[in-house]
Amino acid sequence: MEKKIEKKLQELKAEFEAGQKMLQNLQAQQEKLETTMIRIHGAIQVLEELLDQKN
């Protein structure tokens, strides 16, 4: 019985660690995406201003 508990504990710890790594990767992807979206938004604003100046 004790071995089963120890095995389950190790499995859960490994699963938890994998989840933490996945969360870190997702947070890094989110930061990159937010940066990209900010740059795109800035480019949209510049292009809209250029169009407004020509009209």
C-alpha cells in the first residue's frame, strides 16, 4: 500500500512540474503575442493617420 502511495505521489509531482513548465511556455507566448499586437496596432494607427492626411 505504501509503495502505491509513493508511486502516485511521484506521478503527481511529475505532472505538476510538467504543468508548471507548460504554463511558463504559455506565458512567454502570451508576452510575445501582446508585443506583436502592440506593434501591429501602432502600424495601423500610422497608416490611418497617413490616409487621413491625404483626404
